[in-house]
Amino acid sequence: DMVLSDMVMPAGMDGLDLARQLRERCHDLPIVLMTGYSAAAGAGGEGGFTVLRKPFKLEDLVASLNLGLPKAS
């Protein structure tokens, strides 16, 4: 129903690449990216995705779920 992915992942593809590919296939899929790195957070936000900064509280995660919807162009 939704994707919650870390931005930094091993083996080449990162969370932003994953999010872009998923958004191409499923335009309505809510996607929230999470990271503990500021540079990655900026890249995800510029890519039009909701970014949740680690560490986060459960309330922050819940609030981000509605924000994970695709942004209108």
C-alpha cells in the first residue's frame, strides 16, 4: 500500500533511485524516504519525495504517511 525506504542502501541502487522507479510505475503509490544523512535528505526533498530524518518518533512516521502521497506538478 505504501513504500518506506531508507535513502542509503548497499549495492548501487539507493532509496531515491528506487523511489523514482516506483513512481514511474505506480504514480499514486505513497513513498516516504528516511535517512540520517543531511545530504541524502536534501536530495530526496528536491526529488519531490517526503523525507523523514532519523532518528524519528512514531508520531513523526505516522504524520509522514499522508505526506508520502505524490506531489502535484
